[in-house]
Amino acid sequence: MKKKINISSMNKEKLMLIITLIFWYILLALYIGALILSSRMPQTYWTITSSWSSIVFFIYFHLSKKDKILFLQKNILKNKIFLKTFFVLLIVYIFLYHLVPSYIMKMVDSKNRETLLNSISFIVGNSTNDVEKALRIYNWIENSAGLTNVYADRYNIDHYIYFISKPPFVCLRLGNKNYPLWVLTSKCGACEEYSLLFREIANMANLTVRSIHNPGEDHNWDEVLVNGSWIIVEPGWPIFNPPPSFMR
């Protein structure tokens, strides 16, 4: 009776091992295939973390001796390393992709909005016209907000998590465009964050402003209505009031 149980458990163990290895090797093959073909495979949290994990296991398996491999495989299953790793990644995913954009960004945006409303008179100072107001807001974003533009210097997992070589080093971009003032806490972003931040502050200063998005170049900027004409404000570039031909 005991012998049958051991054989059964051993077969189950081997089956789990085979399924696990097949899973990791498929992920590895997909990732390497995407690199070789230079295809624009969607980069996501799950494809990146699992792919790099599979590379580590792949290298270890093929550099180790056969007996070491078997020992490692048995211990992986026994200690449930894969299961524990999955749940850790899942918790991190829920926090980064659900709690942060849905709740934390909302709270941060609300707090920063109150602070800005109390500071708007300081930002625009004693401006005498709308162009001067817009210029003061633009200068405040460039010189006092302490933002890092992630566009040129980054490695991104997707369009949300960016790794950069300057503080804050890890950038969580806007997961929800309803909370544009998140950027004042994250201290980083690209043209979209800069554009939305300028728009929010300009609205507080009673300027008529609109955010423009060019889908062809995936680029954002702002325009402010002054005396019946729209002037261009490019806080992410940065450039203020260039000629209209600049955006063509």
C-alpha cells in the first residue's frame, strides 16, 4: 500500500515539474522570439517579470550538473517556490496596477489640489495679462516643480512603470488621467503629465486652456487663448509661445 502511494506521489511530482518547466520555457521562447524578431510585443508587468525569471532558471538548469538539477527541481516543488513567487508578484501587481491608480493617486491629487489652490496667487504673482500668467505658470513647472522628464532616459516595463537614471529612479506615470496632480508627488512624467499639470494650474488661474494630443507622434502640449488667438505652451519640451509652424 505504501509503495503505491509513493509511486503515485512521485508521478504527480514529475507531472508538476514537467508542466512548470514547459510553462517557463514557453515564456522564455516568446521573450527571445520577440527580441530576435524585434516585434512590438506588448510589454507588461507579467511578461517582463516572468520572462526574466525564466531566463534565470533556464541558465541555472543548463549550467548545473544533472544531479543538482534534480535536487533543485524537487526542492522547488517541495518548498513551493513557484507558488510563493507568483503570490508575491500578484500582491505587487494589485498594489501597483489597482490600488495606486484607483485610490492612492486620487488621495494624492486631492491633497496637491488644495495646496495649489492656496499657492496659485504666489505662482502667477502680480501678472498683468494672460500671457504673463501663462509664462509664470510655465516657469514654475520648469524651475520649481522638480519634475524629471522620463522620455529620453528610461527603461519602461509598460507605459506605466519607468526606470530612470535620475531621482526618483522609479516612475509611476499617470494610471488615471483624472488625477493629473499626482505628478507633483511622483516628480516624474513625460509630455502628457507636463501638459495636464499646466492645464490644471492654468485653469486655477482662470485662463482658457486646452490640452492637445497628436496621435501620430503620441505627443501632448497645451494652448492658451489670449485675445482671441491660441498660443502654444510646451512645458515638456520645454518651449513657450513658439510660432504655430513649430508644431507642424
